[in-house]
Amino acid sequence: MGLNGIIVELLELYVIVIVLYVVMTWFPVTNPGGPMDRLRFFLTRLSEPVLNPIRRLIPSVGGSSIRFDFAPLIVILVIELILIPIVSRI
């Protein structure tokens, strides 16, 4: 596996991190300090540095009870656009 393969694997792994982070935000923390809370904290630490700058450009949409955050979707789309030329060369 060359450098392109490693880049593809890392970007695909980051997409999984973003998806897991989004799913974890749908559920409340029931056991503070427990394993799921630690996983959420870990995923937040990996995701937020990339998501926050996008959130500053494109804020969430929706009412007071339901908000839709476009930042994860934009990050995943950008990653997929980056992957297209890399994967076509492998």
C-alpha cells in the first residue's frame, strides 16, 4: 500500500468518525464518565476542529427544538471529492 492508499484509508476512517460523532449526538449521556461518554468525548475531540470552522460559515438551520447541522455533511462531501482523484489513480 502506497501513500495514496494510506491517505484513502485515513480519510475513510475520518468519515466513519464523523458519522459516529453525529449518531452519538442524537442520544443523551446516561452515564457520565462511562465508556459511551468517553467515546463521545474522543469523537468530539477528533471532529470539532474540522466542524467548527464550517459552522461559523454555515450556521445550523431549524427551530428551537430541532436544529439541522450541515457541517458534518459538508465535511463528508469534501472528503469524498478529495478521494475521487486519489482512488482513480490507485
